[in-house]
Amino acid sequence: MPPLPRLLHRHLSAPFARRLTPCHLWQPAADVFLRRGLASSSAAAAAAAAGREKSSRKTLGYLVGVAVAMVGASYAAVPLYRRFCQATGYGGTVQRRESVEEKISRHARVGTTPSREIVIQFNADVADGMPWKFIPTQREVKVKPGESALAFYTAENRSSAPITGVSTYNVAPMKAAIYFNKIQCFCFEEQTLLPGEQIDMPVFFYIDPEFETDPKMDGVNNIVLSYTFFKVKE
């Protein structure tokens, strides 16, 4: 090669050669990059798994909380129903504003003498799954406003195990419920009967004399007192 071309060749080739890195020097850098990539992927996967586990725990806790709330609600249903009915008169449940003793004393001072006769009829039911026989001892009684009366219901446990029950009640027609006052009653109280055991449960009630003077009670000659017994879950 002539001198001048050879000189130019060395001059142009030397910097280019210096800029080139042999392939065997790339390998460590590639390994480091690969390890970092794998480590990052493993960390991301671990974080995702931890997130899923945390979400699963939250979901499980929520479901357990719902189940506990439902069980608690089933046990609280009867007392809540009682308070709701007594506060609103829903279902013919008597609203408590003035005690029976106060009403009797007040009408005794006034000298109220009602003459209208009312037939009080009695009804008994048991909820599904309640192995009791539950009936009114008498089908009906006749009273006048201002009078009190005593009636009985009979319950019998027909199962082979002790059963605890609780009852709710209502008065029909609903508009007459405000004048029907129970002095003594077994409602909303737990009753436990052994296998084959039978008991009589009293209901002592009083009809408010104002029943007779209320125009809304015109034509109401019959009042039905109904009880339903529910099995208390153990």
C-alpha cells in the first residue's frame, strides 16, 4: 500500500478500534442486567401475592362479620319486634301511654258505667319447626268496656327434647288495640318445656271504657287476641 493511503488507514482505524469493546467484556454487564430484571420481577410477583392475600383476608373478615350479624339479628328479632310494635301499635300491639291501674282509677273516679258487650276471641299458632301443641283453653269470653277478664292458653311439648319458645301477639282489628290492655301475659317471655310437658298460661286483660264512646269503634263487636309461638334457637 502506498505511504499516504497507509497513513490515512492507520489514522481512521485506530479511533474506531478503540471504540469497539470485545464481546467477552459484555457478558458480566448482561448478567447483572438479567439478575436485576429477575429480582424486580420476583419482587413484583411477591407484592402482588401479598396484595391478593390481604384482599382475601378482608373479604373473609367481611363475610364472617355478615354471618355473625345475621345470627345476632335472628336472636334479637323478637325483642326488637316487641319494642317496635309497642312504640307504633303495628300489628295490633297495644301502645303503652297510661298504665292499666291509672286507667281503672281514672274511670272509677269518673263513674263510667258502660253497657255495651264485646266478644273477645282467642287464637293460637306455632311457627314452622316448633314441635308444640298450642291452643286457647277457651274459644271466647264476653266482657264490657271497663271490665277485666282472665283467659288461658295451653302449650304442650310433643318432641323428645326440651324446647324453649317465645311468643308474640297482636290484636285485631288493629284500631281496637289501643283499648285492649294486658295486665298479665306470657308474651315475649321464654318458656321452656320438657318432653311431654304441658302448661297453662294465663292472660289477664282489661278493656278501656273509652272503647264505648269512640265513634271509630262503632260496629266493632268482636276482638281477636292471637298468639304465635316461635322456637328459640340454642
